Amino acid sequence: MEENPINNQKIELTPLQKMRREFEGASFLTGGRGLLAYGEFLGINFSEMKGKSVLEIGSGAYEKFKKEATRIGIKVFSSSVHLNEARPSFYGRAQEMPFGDNVFDYEVALFSVPYYLDLKEEVKITVAEVIRTLKPHGRAYFSPVLPGKKVILDDILKKFSDSISYNFFPLPKSLTKLLREKTAYRLVVTKKDK
């Protein structure tokens, strides 16, 4: 049992949540995912992102990635169902993003999309929203993608092949071991110029 710093209630952690805490020493569930985790799981080159607009999908309540990235010159806008609506970030779901078209240079999702989406239709709607809100030549990074979700995503992404290119990259064994999986992937989607 641990105390939730948001409402001071005791929360029971699942084995996966405990494993995530051990990895980074903070709660992945509520946003303890910082630059280290994003770099390892998503394979991001942070120097490319300096001065660019980045949407973090599923930031969690603490917005640790946003705070750390801001310190090195990356402009991050967070989105999560765990955020307080009074913050300058977006409270809500990736399937209903309140942004115009072609807004972000990068979009990143670590242990959120597609990890927690179970319905194929939710994944399809989210992919369409990510593509819509990415600028031409913009990139979206997702991880971890487990083998079953990879099949679903590949099927969905093929339908958008006129507007994107994409690749799945196997995660290093050290990360798949952490996930207690034999195989897991990161997905990189690049929006084509229209």
C-alpha cells in the first residue's frame, strides 16, 4: 500500500505498477515517467525536440516528463485523464483532442496509448487524432507495444498509408525483461507532407 499524493488515500499497487516504480523510482501510474524512461522506451533524440512543440499523451498527474523536458528547452503540452482541469495542460482522452490540425512537431506516449486501449475502434480513433494533430513531417512515438497490439496497430496504420509512414522497432531485451514479455516494440509514425 502507498499513499496517493493527490488525495492522500491509500492505494494498492499491482505487480506491474510495482515493477515500474522499481525501474524509475517513481510512480509510472501517476506520471513518474521522466526523460530517462522516455529516452529508453521511445528512443527519442531530445536534441531534435528543442524549440519544438511536443504533445505528451497520457502524462499522468505529475507531468514529470514535461517538467524535465522544459528544463532542457523542449516545449511540452501534457494530456491525461489524471490532470486537474485548472492546469494549462489538457484534461481528457487522446480520442478527443481539442486541437486544430497540424499543431505538434512530436507526440509521445509512454505506457498510455495503445498500452491501455483495449478496443480496436478506440485505437483507430486515437491514431486518426494523432495524425490529424501532427504537423507534416512530424513524428509520434508509442511504447510499449505488445505483440497483440502490434497486429492491431499494423492493420489500422496500413489504412492511413497515404498520409503516414511507420515502423515498429523491437525494444532492447533489458526493457522486455522489465515488462516480463518476450517481445515488445516501440512504434514511430511520421506524417507525410500533403
